Amino acid sequence: MTNILKATALIASATTVALFTACGDDSGSGGSSSYDPNASYSVTIKTNKGDIEADLYNDIAGVYVENFVNLANRGFYTNSQWHRVIPGFVIQGGISAEGEQIDQFEDVFHPNMKHDSAGILSMANAGFNTNTSQFFITHDATPHLDPYVDGELKPCAVRGTSCHAVFGKVTEGMDIVLSIEQGDVMESVAVHKR
């Protein structure tokens, strides 16, 4: 089984988890409950500070978009906290309100995954092939997180090498991103399929 198929199987089932048992229902925050690899997606991340609108990069980050869309549609992110905020760097969320996250899945990087501006949605990880439900949004450009440098894949499997998968970008609400403080709440994530 290829790495992509393994990752897809993990995402599709989302029943096994590394630390906890992930739970959720199909009453999520809106949108179609089934992921379409050929669709264009955007999301509305409703927070206690206001709404963040973002486009998702299904063309270069399908595995990650599928993960995010499926979790959002299940309501996984509903009422979860932004648990890590580093001013001038990122806001991070993706642990459910019950303290759960999904099992790890493998990386599939693309040369166009670039942390080249504020508002980039990217996967949080603890090293190569350790993606879960956690993600972050950048406050500014953070090119040291890119998986590629000058068109060459970095040695992502080497401990201490930062390689993060970009899967979207904020289109409206960057002021909200910058206002988020640790402990603020992601009230819901609504998926819009186009």
C-alpha cells in the first residue's frame, strides 16, 4: 500500500487515534460530509473574536485538505481552543474540545507549499510524518517552515528539520487572526464546496 493510500485510509476512518479516541458526529459545522478531490474548498472559521475566511489548496495539498474538511464536517473543531499562540509567529489549534486529536498520518509535500506571507494555514507536527488534526495560521512569512528550498526537498526525516505542509490561506479576517490569544475559542468551522 502506498504512503498516499495509507494516509487516505487513516483519514477516511479516523477511528484510531494515537492518544485518545476521537469522537464526533455528522452534525458538524456545515458543508458536504464527503470530500471531493476535484472540488475547490473554502472555510469559515468562526471564533469568539470574529470570523476567519480561508481558501484551501486542494490542488497541491489534497491529503491535508481531505483531513481538515472531514474533521470540520464532523464538528471535531467545534468549541476547541487556540492552545498555542506565539505573537508575531502563529496561532495553533486542532485539539478537540474534549482534548482529543486524530492518529498521525504521513506527509505528502509539494514544491509550491510556501509559508511566504501572513495567513498561511499549515499542518502542525512533531517531525516528519506526524500530522494529526492540529494546524496553525501564520502571523507573517515563515519560510524556514517550507518543505522545499530552491526547488529541493529538505531532509525532512532528519530530526530538527522543519517541514510543514501548507494547505490554505486566509482571505478575510487577518485582523481576527492577529487578535487571537491563547485560550480563545474556535467555535465552529464551516466548509464551503465550490
